[in-house]
Amino acid sequence: MTETYVVVGASLAGARAVETLRKEGFDGRVVLVGAEHHVPYDRPPLSKEVMLGRKAPGELVIHPPDFYSENNVELLLGVRATKIDTHARRVELDHGRAVTADKVLLCTGTTPRRPVIPGLHLEGVHFLRTVEDSLAIRDALVNGVSLVIVGGGLIGIELAASARALGNDVTVLERDSGLMRRVLGTQIGDRLSRMHTEQGVRICTDTEVARIEGDRRVRRVHTSHGAVIDADVVVIGVGVLPATEIVDGSNIAVDNGIRVDTFCETSVSGVYAAGDVANQPLDAGGARIRLEHWQNAQNQGIAAARSMLGHREPYREVPWFWSDQGETNIQAAGHLTPSDDIVWRGDPESLEFTAFHLRDGVLTGVVGVNRRRDVRMAMAHIDKKICPEPGALADPAVDLRTIGDTAASSGIK
């Protein structure tokens, strides 16, 4: 009998999963369910290229629309999957519909965190998650307005740089003591913060929003310090939550996302998860991690599809992400913690440098600012858990590709 595989989430992970199912020879029924009315598309350009008018929405698609019909993938777009019945092997959809499935892959991603702030309902207050969100914000910024961004994470700062390039007045409100410190570390976060200040972005740290005011439309933002900031547009960017509602009431384990094993399978046999929603093993010691990175969504979607087909290969990759902030490119790989020892290659003040993270002598992570090549070369060494000589890491005359030849292995599995 023909089997049916259902992929929930018309996302990057979902798109790569259905592509892989067909490439690997699965000839059964494949159904891709997506809440948006679009074929899967890339989200990173929403805060940059789309905002600046350099890319049209049609240029973001993972596959052209006819890819799905040509590969016999049933698209259910504009359809919300509401529940998974693991006993009946059925994915329930809105409006009383359902699809019976032999195996299910959950690629539901994340949803924007909605803080409790009075005035969040006003016209002109936006979140940035979908292509419609991006276009609405872009349209609001074309004539030069006062933009307030609540949240100084990577997406908020990318948007701030784009809005400044379009000639808008930009204020960023961040509740922590610095921008991007949790993902890039204090020194790099503070250096990038100064860069944005020099480019005209007003940054207020240790600041929370007390309320947003206006008539029908937003007019001003009141901060916890009593400041009042004029605002024509407000964008809320205070993080995301894993979209796990579909497994509520089921016996699928949830812990900061849907828990999966090294084969991307959940606690229920035949149900898999991949991408931003998946909480995956980090190491043999029992640590776990949920990644909100483009690379992980793509590659874990591929790995999950292969696992569905019986290819029992553990998914294990060095995490990698990037952020384009104006003309500055930031890339990071591995696992970064505040307690790491850092070896610098280049001067951080120059905005062209690499920061290597060492933990007990082992290379565990890297951040490169306008140093793409250094990051890519370091990733292979991070994967091998080598113990490099710090002096060699710091010396720009030393080819990073040769460091692995002389470094000792940590012996860590």
C-alpha cells in the first residue's frame, strides 16, 4: 500500500524535507501543510534586502511553485494544522479537515514573542516574521519616519541598519545592558553597538517599554525610565517561542521545543521534528539545544527526511549563522559561552577581526566580523575539537587551514 508522509510547516526545513523525500526515491504520497498562502521562502532577507527594495518577494522562494507539482507534492497552503493524533496517525487541520499519515515531520518553526505592553494593538505596531510583515514595515518607512524598535537582537539591529539606510529616524530600546551580548559576547556586541550609534541609530539600553500610546495609530512610546519617544512606527522584536501548539495534549515530549533524538525523531515513533522548533541533543553528556539558524533548519530538514526513509544517520553539525548589518557582515559558528577564553585575530576596533573561543584549550566557537573565510575554515577545526596553539590563532600570517595539522586533539567525543 502507498504510504503517506505529512510535513507540517511550509518553511525552509519543510521545503528541504519534501525535496529530499523525492530525491531519495520515496514514491508515496507527500503532503506539505503551510499556514501562510505562500510556497516556502527564505526569511533572512526580510529585514534586509526586502526592506531595502533589493529583492522582491518572488525572489525569496526556496523552489519555484511548479517544483511541487512536478514532484507530486500536495500543497495545502493557507491551512493551519491544529493537532496531531498520534494514536490514529492523523494530522488535524482547521475547518474540520484531517490527513491520515504513516509518518509526520513537524517543521512548525517559531512565533514572535508578544510582550504584555499596553497599546500593542495600535495601527503602526508591527512584528517581523512573514513577507507581509516585511512589506508593511517597508511601506511605512519609505517617506522618512520615526521608527522605534523594541528589542536589540540580531533581527532588530538588522532592521535598524536598513531603516537608517532608508533615511528614517531610528531608536532601539533594549532591556539588557548591551546589544547582542547573548549571541556575540559583550565586547563584540558593544563594538557593533557603537558602530550603529555612529551611523545615527539611537540606542537605549537597560530600558523597557511601559506603554505605547496613540489615537487609532501609534504616536509615542513611554519607557520604564519615564522618557517619551515620538514614534510613527513601532516594531516589536523581543525574541520568539517554539511553535509547539500542534502537539498539545499528545504524548510527544516538549521542553523548549519538541524534543528529538539524534535521528530527529520525537518521543513518539514515526513522528519527527526539524528546524527552529526542534530541541536536539548537543553532546553525549545529555545537554540539549534548540537552534534558530538558517543552516540548521535546512540541514536538519534534510536529515529528518532521510531518517523517515530509514537512513539511520545521526544528525550532528557545527552550528553556523550570519547577520548582515548595513555593510558589515557578522558570522558565528560553534557554541559560544561568556566564560570562554577568547583569542583575537585582528583589532576589534577596526571592524575586521576574528574571535576564537576556547574552552579548556579546545576550540569551541568562532565569531568573524567581515572575516567570512576565517569562520568557514575554523568550522572544520571546531568539529574535530582540536586544541590549537593560541599564538597561531592570533597570528594573521598563519594559514588557519594548517592549524589542524599541528594541533592536538582533545579526545572529546
